Amino acid sequence: MLTAGSQPSGIVAGPDGNLWFTEYDNGVIGQVTPGGSIAEYPLPVLNSHPLGIAAGPDGNVWFTESTGSRIGQITSTGSVTEFPLPTAVSLPFGIAAGPDGNLWFTEYWDGKVGRITPAGTITEFTVPTEGCRPLGIVAGPGGNLWFTEYWGGKIGQITPAGSVTEFPLPTPDSGPTGIVAAPDGNLWFTESRGNRIGRITSTGSVTEYPLPNPGSSPYAIASGADGNLWFTESTGNRIGQITSTGSVTEYPLPTADGHPFGIASGPDGNLWFTEYFSGRIGQITSGVSPTPDPLEQELFDLVNRARTHPELYPLLEPDPLGEAKLSGCPNPFQFSQQLRNIAYDHSSYLSTVPSAQVQQDLNMHRGPDGKLVWESGEPMDLAGYHTPGENVYFQWGQPEPAPSPAQAVEYWMQRDSAWHWLHRNLILNCASLEAGVGYYHQVRPPGSTEIQHYWTLDVGTR
């Protein structure tokens, strides 16, 4: 249990390997470890009512202060900085990291989408539909941000330059609320008044799936480690799961009238959620596997095969300087769900960056803030990994090729002379003990020359 009257709301996986959440009524930012230990950090200004929360590109956690009309930043040690919004009484709600290295947020009351740099510079963009009441927001495919319009009954898209496109939903007055980017390349969202889960493609095509129980009020939604989407049913007092084909499973909460609110995928492969009325943080494991999906598992197994038996992967390119390691490791990589999540997030992020830019220099190893992913303050470092490293591989073409983990390993182990065999040597570095693979598939329109398959291997030792 949290401090009495806390009303926990938004929740997110932080860059430090813990979950962070907002306590609406107490004006507190909370932290819970995967083991369940809780820390609470009161905000400097009373009655600020924090709501939305997101992991930032700077290694900090960012949040909205709804009645305080501020955007807040909190470090992993609990130090808070607040930035007032230009528009008073704007009621900032949702917040998300954007592909441009900034944070983006919705302003519910005045119908705007805002952008704040890590340094605190704020820009606001007005949504065309008057009284639309934007709520949830997330970074999506194509390098844009997507948001819900609760009273507008639309899904909005905004470019990093501030250009807005709106897509009306088939069901009027459906109250779209939460939104998430999914592994299938689409955006999925909740319709709290319409009692539906929706899916929208990057071109604006919408499909809706009614929930089995009326009056469930689906609210927040997150992508799970099992490849499905998970959502909270605030008045139904359930956690729901929906597959990419629309099959729904519901799990009642043990606590009556818990009013589940926010939900996020945790570093342990489970789903974590807030209970607004009961003042609890919950975890659900049913149906969630902490192991990689089949393609990720295949690549992970092939990498370990190459690591322990490199003789099966002889060099197919010259090595005149003798830079390539030839001896194997007695210890295969241990699977790390945390590294898998970091790798998946990186593959997903790269899918939002133009292919030509990704393939320049070391851009394939840069995150949203432009830093190399293994640098100080970046995800692997913040998760406590020493000497972290990363391999990346891409596939593309017309017609689209089938995803091939074997090609990735062949490239890293046998055709790496242009990179002085750094990819091979990373796999054969016996001091690195843990690894995780993240695979992301981005559907492209016919004729596109953009990358379709993204593979990331992250390794390190704690």
C-alpha cells in the first residue's frame, strides 16, 4: 500500500530498471522496484496533481502536473525540476518521448499538443478541432507523434514540426483515451466511453473491437512482452489483454473497486498497473512470457552457437591485420529480459528514423537523444551494465524479404571486415555475460526503399 489517499495514476518503466508512477492526490512521484520496494518523492509545489509520466531521452523521468500546469522532471535519485507552461490552466495530461529527442505532451483543457526540450524550452501547437480535449500521446511510426482526442472522437497525428492531421473514429462519442505503438506497426488505443479497443494504421485506417463486458471503461494501454496489448478497465476493475487479431481476455482484480488506471510493461517482462481508488501498484504475469518471441529466440540461440563454436563461422572476408577473434567462449550468454527490452526499444526507435540516416556512420547505435546507446547516462548504463555493447542488423527489399536471424549472425561473424570485426569480437567477448535480442518489423508501402526488419543485440555485465 502507498501513502493513504495517493490515487496512483500514470506508470512507466524507467531507464534505471524500476517502475515510476504519479500519485495524483498526494502530489508525489513514486518508484517501485521489480521486487516491490516503494519510494515516494513529494513535489515541491502542493496540489499540482501529477498525471502522465514518461521515460525521457536524457535518462530522467518526465511527468505532467495537471492542475499545476507544469511539466516536471525527476532524476533517478528523486531530484525534481519543474517547468511552467506558457498557457495557464492548460491541464497537461499525457506525455511521451518523441523521436526528435524532446518530450511531447497533451494539454487537455486548451486543446493543444506541447513540446519541451530536455533543457526546458516549451512550444505549443493548437489542435484544429475546437474542444477536442487531447489525452494520451505516443511516438509512432514515421517519426510522428499520435494522440487521442477524448471529446473530439478522433486520433491525431502531429509531426515534429507541429503539423496536425486528424482521423475521425467510426464510433461517435467514443472517448478515445490511452494510445500505444504496437509491434505490428500500428497504433492501438482505448475508447473509454465506447467500451472498445481500437487500432489505427499509419495511413489512418481504423478497426474497433468491442469488449465482452459493457461499461468496462478501458483507459490506459501498453504493449506486453508477449506481443499482445494490455489495458486497464477502470470501472470494470479488470486488466484486459487483446491480441493483434482482436481476441480479448480479461482478468478481474483481487481488490474490489481498485479502479485500475495506468499500465506499463516492466523490465521483468510483466505488466505493472496503478489502482487509483485502492492506492496500490499491481503486477500481472498471466499470459506474459519473460522469454523472447520465436524470432528473437532463434537469433539469441544462433548467437550463443557462434559464441561457443566460432569455428562454425569461418571468416568469409580478409583479415590482414588479424583483428578478428577466433577462439570461442565456454560461457554462453545468459538471457536478460532487461537487455531484451532495451534492444527491442532500440529496434523500434530505429524504425522511425529514415533509413539513409540510420545507415550513416554510427547512427544505427544512437538513441532518440543522439547519444550512442552504450554511453554514460544511456539505457544500458542506467540499467547497471558495465562494458555494454551492441550489434545491429537490417533487412529490406521489394518484395519484402523474410526475416532471417541466420543472415544477421553471418554478417556479424563472417562478413565484418569493414567494421574491423567489432561485431564478431563483441559476440566472442567472454567477459560479457548477459544478452538480449530485440526484433522489430515495420510494414512499408509497396515500392518503399526503407528498412523493414530491425535486429538489435545488446550485451553487458552487471
